[in-house]
Amino acid sequence: MTPSKFCRPLNEKGIEGDLPLTSQPIDTSLYAAITDAVRSEAQRLLTAGQVTAIVGYAAARRAGSAQPVIITAAADAEKLIFTASCVNNLAVYLTKAKKEIPKNGKVGIIVKGCDLKAMVGLMGESQLKREDLYLIGVPCAGVLGSAVQPAAGLTTATIASKCCECDTHLPTGCDYVPNVELPPGPPLESRYGAEIARLEALTPAERWAYWKEQFAKCIKCYACRQVCPFCFCEQCLCDRNKPQMVETTPRPAGNTAWHIVRAMHLAGRCAGCAECERVCPMDIPLNLLNRKMAKELKELFDYEAGLEGNEKGPLTMFTEKDDQSFIK
């Protein structure tokens, strides 16, 4: 899988080319200390019976890579890790795979800042209860992009594009956060912001042509839906055929309808974890579309998803201060 076009290194003129900007390393040496702290806390929680399971990360088979894991025994706490390869948003395991998690006690879960925003949103939608969870927040300087090999190390060139937009490197409101202070990192340029600005400068016809080209690549594998914490319906409306809302075969009309419906469904809810974009086998810039929707909501309603647990999104509520100029 190759990175989306706008995620590739830029040359000194600010355009995609063969002369990438100098790559600066990002210090992740304290990730080892975070791993030790997470293991100790997990062992304590499971030994004391404060939680029945912990959702976290463990080493995968490929050297340096990581995968999600659910542990239920204190002895397995040593399996837990936190590295730049811990890209998954684990919140999806509390919605999609909740039947696999014990129901007889609290569940611990390791969350990065972006993951925490998803958890907050799910609590606001009554999908999760705060009292049922033990949140282990991890200070995060960033994770690797989806097409980067773990051996490459975390740099300004290999960091995931979502991390360039991140403003929550230190999760707040968690039950436990390792006492580790990450050193200041090199400045990161907003990749999504730059691409959104480029697209906004195009004519409507040019923008439509761009998205038609992107959506035409879709093979309707629904990986984006499966990995999204907010796609928690047991049966998706788009799977129904009586009546059929969205064509299920990978054809232009059905593809466009699917992605537009999904973007609108996530507007005001998406936490920006970019998991949909990471897993897309066709490299469709799905998080770019979600970030554009988030930008519109910020400008229209001064609203950002994932900040208040009990707050309803602007598209699911009405106030007298809302802009009504669209009503003719």
C-alpha cells in the first residue's frame, strides 16, 4: 500500500517531487518508560481485580510492529507495549467487538489522545459508560504512517498525517497516565490543512472531478466501516435492500453515495483517528473528507468533536443561535 498523494514528502517548493524536505527525527526514547508504566499498572489492576480485561497493544509477528490485544490475566501484562507502531484506535473493540469483552466488571483500555476523543464521543452517544471503563492514557509524540516500515523510525517524514494535526499529545481525564513528560518535538506542517486549502482553491467542477476519481477506486470492501468506532450499528442502513438505500456493488453512483452518506453520518462525530484511511486498500483519502467536514463545523458552529462527553453534535440539535440564512 502506498501513502495517499498528499501524504508523500514535499520538495522545497512545497509540491510533491523527488527532493524531499530534510527528515528530522522525533524522540520516542520515552516510549520504553511508558511501556514499563503501562505494564505495571495493568498488572496491578488485574491482580487487584479492579478490571476484568485490558485492551492494549502487543508485539506482532513482524519485527517492530504492533497489534491489538486483550489480556485478562496479570501474568500477561508483560505482553503490553507502546511504540510508534501502535497505530490502532482501540475504541473500536468496545463497540464492534464488545461481545468478546467480559461483562462482569470494568474494562481497562489504553488510549492515545486521538483515541480518547473517540471514547468521549461514544460516551456522548450512550454507547459507553464512563463508570464501566478504566482509561489508561499514554503520552504520544506520534505514530508511524500506514506505509512506513517500523525500522524506519519516527521522523517528520514517516509520522502519520493525522499526528500533524494532533493537539492532544497528553490525554486528560484518564484514570491513569504515566508520569512521563515527552520532550518538545520538531514543528510539523499540517498535511490535511494544506490539501484542503488546495482543493478549496479549485473550481466546483475541478473538485467534483477530484472526488469522482477518488471514489471510483472504491471496491466496496467496507474496511472503513469495520474499523470506525462510530459505525456501531448491528445492521448498517446501507446493507438493507428493502428498500435499497445505497447500491452495494462497486459502481460509480453507489460508491459516491456510500462515501458521501458516510461523511455526513460522521460529521460532528469523527474524532480524526484516520483509521478509515489507514485501512483503505485503494488509498482513498477518507480522512481528508472527514477533516473537511470538521473544518466546516468549526467555522459554522464553533464545534469540535470529542471535547465534551455529554455534548450533542451540532447536526443533531438546534439552538436559537444557529445560522438560519440557508432558509429561503
